[in-house]
Amino acid sequence: MEGPYIRIEETGTVLPLRSEVTTIGRGRGVDIRLDDPSVSRLHAELVRRGPYVYVVDLGLSRNGTRVNGRPIARRVLEDGDVVSFGAARCRMGGIPREDVDPDVELRRAVAPELTRREIDVLTSLCRPALSDEAFVAPATAREIATDLVVTEAAVKQHLLRLYQKFRIPEGANRRTRLANEVIALGLVRPLPPVHVPPQGGRSPEPARRPDGARPGTPPQPRQPMTPGQPTAPGRRAS
């Protein structure tokens, strides 16, 4: 087979990569479908740039993507590399051998200049990816509009400008690619966890010892009783 290809280890199926972007996942609309529950519906992309191929984890699954056992966000691939999407193992082939550092992670060095409203749109777009729950896709234009209390048409105009600023080509999964690029550049960061107090609004009191002290407090020595001192309840004076 001419050109880069991927071999699915479980089935032995060999599939060529597309000329630019090959999507991988468990969903019906991807280019290479992996029928494994640990794989997200849209899990990763294999991108060709000239003679080079790199893999991009789209952050849509808790199980992530690994190359030769190491978790990655983006990584240049070499011929023979084993790429694991969740628990599904694949092997790359047909990649020309080049003097390239396989550990390099591709990032754009400089983020484009953004307006305050564009940052708001990107934050809302990426919010599903920054929560503790697994998610399927970034927020839709309608969800962003509801979040920011603006019209859906205005959000779509902002997204079009953002696609141009980040050089996101037309095609499927455009919002996902934009969100992935924004998170990779560190422009949007996870929100701090919200502390939810226990029911009643107060932290539970630790159990006390029989002498009434908190756990961890050294026991107090008993004082000798003096004549005329009242005895403790339930105790008879000798």
C-alpha cells in the first residue's frame, strides 16, 4: 500500500490515511471506526502535513490516546509506532523515515489577538471539555448564545471569525477542532472545583471521646477530689 496507513491490531485491517485529516472513533461519522467501548465517538485525528503524520487527541474521552504506551496530546508519528485509542491498539505504517524528534508536540507558538467577546465565546464553547464529566462535543452555537444571552446569529459570526484567526479549515468537526486548539494553547483553563458543603451547611463535628475532648487531644489527668467537692453524676462518693 502506497502512502501512510494504519493497521488495527485486533482485526488486522489495514486502512490508508486520507490526504489531510483522518478521523478516528466509535461514532458512525468517522473515517476509521473502532468498535471498542473505551473509544469515544470522536476520539482523535491523524493529520498529514507533507511527508509527516501526527496524531491529535481530541480530549473527548477519559481514556485518552497513547503512542508507544505514553499519553499524548499531539505527537509526530514514525513508521511502526503503536497508537492506542483507549484500549484499541493500532500500528502506523508507510510513513517515510525522517530525522524528526518523535517527542515533539505541535503547538502554534503565538495565539491570535482576541477581543473580550471572542474570549467569552471560546470559554463557553470549551466549557463541556473543562468539566469533570465525559463529554461528546463542545457547546453548540445555540448553547453558547443561551449562555452569553446573545443571538445565535451573533455567535455564528464570532465563530466564523475565530475559525479564520485560528486557521481552522472548513469541514466536519470544525467546532471540535477549534476547541481542541484553544485548549492546547492554554487560552481556556479548567475552572476550580466548586466546594459543596454537606447538608445543613456545616461540616460534621468529629466524634468526641467519653471525656468530651476532640479526637487527637491528649487526655487530661484526673484531679484528686477534695472534701466537699460534688461527685460526678452516677458516681458514689467513697
